[in-house]
Amino acid sequence: SFFMRKNFANTYEVTQLEDFKRDMEFLRGKVLYFDFESTGLDYWSLDFKATAFGYVLSPECARVIMLDHQDSPWNQDQLREIYSVMAPLFSCRKTIKVAANIKYDLHIIRRYVTENIQGQLEDVLMMQFVLDPTAKCSLKAIVAHYYPEFAGYDDEVDFKTSPKDVLIPYCGIDCLMLYFLRLKFIPLLLENGA
């Protein structure tokens, strides 16, 4: 298994609501590297579910909280509370939000968290496109190009059926890669006058 070959000790599941609240408060006014996992791309569908939310606390630490997933410890009332805890972060003008294909994530945020999304939005896929419009523009392709040791980290993931033991490290890698790719791309963009 890919996940067993790598050391993913730096991705942690959030299992206490108080820890999640503390993390969300800590990230307000900072840069939020985040990713939602879901049951598919059809966010408008009635059977669509956001299954996990990942974020970076530091270059050494990603955290993932399970949402509406078969292995989630949360009931529907707790999920509503989790989403309400996220809302101020996505509404904070001072928080820079960084994702891959952020337009998709915005649909999930509007559906579950808040309509009031404010502040700077950054997309590493768009950064890559500005740097090289001919390159393949998917997070997995970009990761494989710049960090080949992580190529294929999504091979074992089935978004509808993967257990949390597979989904959590996958989501954590997505988030950490956002962090490292943004650090790599910003100087290149500035150098190229973007």
C-alpha cells in the first residue's frame, strides 16, 4: 500500500470538537491551505456529501476532520456545529484561502458552511497555469512533476468507499502539497511579472 510505504505521521485526525475550534481560531487572519473530500464532483446532487475537511497548521502538520462519511464519529447536529465553526474562517477578510480548483471548494463552502466568503482566494492550479499554460493542470500532475516521490498518492483512493484510514492521509497530503507548491510558485510568479 502506498500509504504504508510513506511516513504520514504528520497528518492527524481531529476527533475532539474543542481541538477543531482551537485550530480554526488559530488560522483566522493567516493563510488557510485546505481541501474538502467528497463523494464526487456533482456538488448540486441531493446524494452529494462532503466527507472530510483537511487543513495545514504548519509545514509539519496537516489535520483532517471527517464529515459526512461512513467512518465519521459525528452526528448531524455535530456536523452542523463543525460547519458553523468553519464559517468565521471563510468569512474573514484577513484569511488567505489556498486550494486546488478553489471554485469547486467554494461550491461546497456555500452549500455547507457559509455564503459569506471573503478575503483573498488563491488556486495553485491557476498559479501553475500562469507559469506554464501547456502543463497538465491537476494537483496530482503538478505534485508528480515537482515532488515525484509522491506520484500516485491518490491511486488507492475511491472517494465514495475508501475508509478513513485511506482518506485521512490522502487529504493531508493534498493540503501539505498546497503549502509547498504555493511556496514554490509565488517567487516564480513574481520573477515572471505575474
